Amino acid sequence: MKSVLENIFESTGRKLEDYVKLHNLETMYRLSYSDEREFFPSSNKEKMKEEMERL
């Protein structure tokens, strides 16, 4: 998503980093399924693999 924001700022002749400080989040978000399972995606490949195997 960072690239989307960078493109928006660049289209106006500005730099994202001049206005915003971004931080990586762990966990990025949560997906909840109707059967009450939850999935927590990760930018860490090993954690993502573990999470996928858990489902």
C-alpha cells in the first residue's frame, strides 16, 4: 500500500516522506470467517506460512 500513497503524492509533486512517517504493523489486519475461524496475514514470510498452515 505504500506505493499507492507514494504515487498519489508524486502526482502532486510532493514526497510522502515529507508529510507522513509510516510504520510496519504486525499483524496487518484480521480476516474473520463465518465459521469463526480467523486469519492474521503477515508481511513476515515464515509467520504467513505458519498462519496458512494453521487454517
